[in-house]
Amino acid sequence: MVLTPYKQNQGVYARGAAGAALLVLALFGSWRFALMVGVEQTFYMMGMKVPYATFWGAGMFLVLAFLVSLFVFGLRTGWVALDGRSGAFVDLLIDTQAELQKVSWPSREELRRYTMVVLICILVVGVFLYVVDMIVSYSMTSLRVLPG
């Protein structure tokens, strides 16, 4: 089993962002798992009491970190099913980065104008809904459908 990366120099930024996000999720999941296990037994390590649940969480993090590295870097393991899945995930990340590089980002002035248009539309729709609500509420109260 030789671990060689799949399409090594492509999609570097997308791989890095996806890997970092997945590692943060793995860290959070491992921490929550260690809390859920809640083994009360402890041992002493360098003069400190360490619960055994810490090892469960650390072990889970190591397994998840290995899986993240397999899928983010697309490491070739020799297992056809795993290599196909990790290759597909890496291709998705590469294509995502390529599409984001094609995006035409707005200038500062365009962004300011578009933001003002959205805020004005929100204000107009909000006022309209308020007026309609007041009319319907007054009508229902006049017809004694709603208590006054």
C-alpha cells in the first residue's frame, strides 16, 4: 500500500479549506464523543489525573483525521472502492476551485449599490406587510372575529 496523492498540484486552496473544516468537525465530534463516553476511571500521567475517555476521544480524532487526509488529498491506497470515492471527492474540490476562479466579483461601488437596492426592497416589503396586517386586523376586529 503506497499512499500517493491524486492530482497533487490541483485544487490546493479548496483542499486546504475543506480539510481544515473537516478537521474542526472531527475535533468537535471527538470532544463530544469523549464527553458522551464519560468513563469515570482515571489514571495518573505526569502527575495529573487523566480520564480514560480522553484516549477514546483522541483515538476517534486520529481515525477521523486519517479519513479526512485520505479524502482531501485523495491518497491512493490500492483499494479500488476507497480510491474511487476519494478521487471523486478530490475532483469535486478541484472543479469547485476552478469554478470559483471564473466568478466575476463585483467592485466596491457595485456592491454598495446592490446592497442599497436590497435594503430598500426589504423596507418597502416590510412597510407593505405592516399596512396589510393593520388593515386585516382592523377588519377582523370590526367584524368581531378577533377580540378587540
